[in-house]
Amino acid sequence: MSLLVVGSVAFDAIESPYGKVDRIIGGAATYFAVAASFFTHVNLVGIVGDDFTERDEAIFRGRKIDTSGLERAPGKSFFWAGKYSEFLNERVTLATELNVFADFNPRLPEKFRKVSHVFLANIAPDLQRSVLRQVQGTPKLAALDTMNYWIERTPAELKETLKHVDVLMINDSETRQLSNEHNLLRAARHIFKMGPSTLVVKRGEYGAMLVDSKGVFCVPAFPLEEPHDPTGAGDSFAGGFMGYLAGCGQSNDAALRRAMVYGSVLGSFAVEEFGPERLRKLERKEIDARARHFLKLTQFKL
Ligand code: AMP
């Protein structure tokens, strides 16, 4: 089993009531790869500029992450800036500078073409489809994340790409926007007609919900007294979810439920400190301990 991710590797500027950083490594593929690497080997495809140094790349070293698909181009790396509201429940994007990302044309190294699991992080739907086309055969599980930007600007391309994925993993407002349905179960039924057979709705502090033909499974967010920075929580959730599934090689209902818990575990660690700082220090035994804590959180007797 192997896991491929394509998406942004970036520098972020983040402001929350707990502090401010002007330049910290970020990007959806960064959070995803680090989170997933606790469970399985990850092949990373993305692009950075010449401002991305060896020291920056150190975040991937010493982990099961192959960066030979991380292209370097002259110019600046993707840059994103965001600011969170007092209770961290709202975020405004202050800047999105595509830089080298603007002309990104993902090319999979030959050794990346045979993969069992694919995660298409939030990038242009056409680029997501081009990655899928380069994969040899049909992967066991292909999942996709997207955002309002693509739902509004490239709806036709997004619909075409959705026909080729198994799992759609997006937040609640995007689920409603894409389906034109407020109710998430009705939204899921609508989305199943577009291609995916599984919908995972990320709901921030309210946890996450999986809907498929077998029914619904909900997982809470881990209750934290002092979350510092929600940036990358969704991508870390996706990394925990896909990493676990690729690592165990199963995709039955029980495995999907455990993957939801590992997704929530990784998302909860990501928000504890600014940027990916908490994930950098994280150890596998802490992940397992928090997963056991989830058991206690949700168990009850009738
Ligand atoms: P999340 O908090 O899960 O939405 O992910 C935040 C990460 O996504 C940040 O580290 C950003 O660098 C990255 N990001 C923000 N906007 C975009 C975009 N339009 N395309 C790709 N990556 C993005």
C-alpha cells in the first residue's frame, strides 16, 4: 500500500488571539504528508520556489515522506495569510499569492505512478484530474478536498473531476454550497450522484461526519481548552484518515470508523500550536493515547 498526495507546500502568515507569525511553513500537502506519515509511506507531489531552503524541507526529513515529486522552480513559493476571530471559529484570508503555483503542472515521478491511495488536496480541479490520469490503473481509494474558490470559479471542471473519486472530504459550508442543500444528509445524497460514494464532512470544533451507503458515522473534535491555531486542521484530519487507511490496507466500515478517529486525533494535535509546530514534535505513542481517549469520550451503555 502506498499513499500519494498532491497539493500546496507554502509559507503562511497567521494571526490568532494567541499570537502572530509572519512566515511559517504551511500548505495543505505539508500538513497532510506529516500527519499521514505516522501511519504509512507518503509520496509528495507539489512545487516550491527558490526561497524554500534545505532547512524548510527538514520538516519532511526523518519521516516516511518521499519528496522526489516536490518540484523546485525559480520564484517565490505559494504564500497564504489568514486571521482568526476571537473564538477561532471564523477566518478571513488576507492574502493568497500563487507565485510558482500559478504555472504548476504536476508530473508524477515514474515510481509514484503505482499507488493504492491518492489524496488530491485543495488545488485546481483540472490539476487534480491530471494527477489521477498519471496514476497507473485504478487506485484502491481516491479522495479529494476542494474549497469555495473552485466551487464558484470552475464548477464544470470540479464536477468532471468528482466523477473519478471515491471520497469527497470537505467542510460543512462547502458541502452545502456544492450540493445546494442545507441538510447534510440530503447534501450527501446529491453528492453521491456526482461520483463519490463516501462523503466526509469536516465540521471544525463540532467534529466530522462520514456518510456512505451503509449509513452515518460521527466523530467529535477532541475537546481542547486552549487551541492556538486551526490552520491545517482539515488537512491534518485528511492525513490521519487516509494515512490510517493506506497503512492498514482495509476500507471496510470498521476501518473507515477508525480512520475518522485518527483523522480527528491528528486534527486536534495540529491546532494545539501555531502552524505545523505541534505535528513536528508529535510521537506515535501520543496519537495512540489520544485515540484511546476518544474511546472513553464516546462510550456509553444503554
Ligand atoms: P486549512 O486550514 O485546512 O484550510 O489549510 C490551510 C493551509 O492551506 C495553509 O497552510 C495554506 O497554505 C493552504 N492554502 C490556503 N489557501 C489555499 C489555496 N487556495 N490553494 C492551496 N492551498 C491553500
